[in-house]
Amino acid sequence: MLTGSIGRRRVVSLGLILMMLTTLTLVQTSPARAGVTGGCAGSADFAMDSVGAYDPSFDTRGNPIIVPKTEGETVTWEGSVPGSNLDFSGVVEVRIGPAYIEVADWGFPNFDGSNPEDLSSDTGQYDMEEFWSAIPSGRNVVQGIYQARAAHDASGVSCAADFFVKFDGNPLQSPIVLGLLVVLLALLILLFRAGRVRAGAVGRVKGRIVSAIIAGLLLGFVFAILLQQFGIWPLDNLSFFGLPLLMLLIAILIAVRAPFGGGRSATGRA
């Protein structure tokens, strides 16, 4: 009886700790809408995009910039800064959970961008084939929705932007998604086994707690990546930390209750 009480307190304490950690991640999630600070302005328009030029006012998680994968796609871009643009540098980064991964830069590692005439605006075209050629099997590998940020700093200006980008295409053509679906099936089987009563189980935990913890955590990460790959939610703090913690709590509850049948429990003899 004492052993069962201690086990119950441990499970409840673990649950409370995980709930507090989940709450902390909720206050650090990504912004719901894109934004630009510092007075810079710009636009980007895909040649085959019927929506028109990018505008931060309509760029949200639910309505991100759609990047087409058609061959021969070009992007017409323009930008301007509100001050002196000498010695400039900049960077573009994509968010993966709590971290940002650099995908492009200019004028780095020092402020040494060449602009002797101090031009404050420019326009041009970018061939998307340059982007896809840098990624092996890129059109099938790069899928889903991403949160990104960009920054441009110069002698008289400092600008930053947050935005959401979604790559067009069928996620089921991605080897990453297909692999995750196989892993998902294996983890669901592991969680099912963890939720079966162990023969001769004693105490409050009737199932396999270790298997449940492993399955729960990994299922959370798999769900987070699948949501991102299917363009439903980017990998931000909420999905990267919140989903694994939520699935861990659910898995622990399944292991404690063991609702999927199995061997005869000896709880009554404890």
C-alpha cells in the first residue's frame, strides 16, 4: 500500500512539473503575424503566383507566403532602407524549434557590403533554380511551413522582419514524411504495448512506464515535424516542446491505467 502511494505521488509530481514546463513554452511561441521593424520596405513577387507581391499585412501562420516549385520560376524583388546604407550586412534565418538556422547572408562576417554610392533602394530578379540546385532532391525534401526572420544593418539603418513561408507540393512525396510515417506506426505500437497490463503487475502503474515515456516523447516530436511538413504549424517552441510534453503526459497516464488489456494484474494482492 505504501509503495502504491509513493508511486502515485511521483506520477502526480512529474505531471505537475511537466505542466509548468508546458506553460513556460506557451509564452515563448512565434508571432502569429509577420512584421517589419526599422523603416525598411520591400516586396517579392513570384512569376507564377496569382496572389501578387508579398505584403507583411497578410502573411500569417494560416496564410503564409507560398513558394511554388515549378521549373523556371523567378522572383521579382525590390527593397529600400530609410537611411545611409554604407557598410551593410544582412542575414536570413529559418526557425527550427528554439534555434534559428542561417540560410543566406550578405556582407558577412563584417560590415563590408560594397555600396560606395550609398544606394538606398534596389530591385532585381532571382532565379529559383539557384535555390533548388543547392539542395539535393530539394523539390521533394523541402516541404511544409517555416517561420523565418531577416535582418539588414548598415551605417544608418537597422531593420528586422519576421515572416512565414510555405513550400508548395505534396508532402507524401517527401522521403522525410514517408520515413516519419513508418516511425509513427512503430511508436504507436510501442505505446499500445506500454498500455497493456503486465502479468503480475503490482502498484498503481499497471503498464510499462519506461516504454510509455520513450514512445510519448518521440511521438510528440514526430507529430510536431509532421504538422510542419504538412504545412499546418511551423516548428516553434509550442510544437517543439509542447507536443512532446503533452504526449509524455498522455503516455504516462496510459501506462498507469493500462487500458488496452493484457496480462492479469496483481494489484489487488499488493
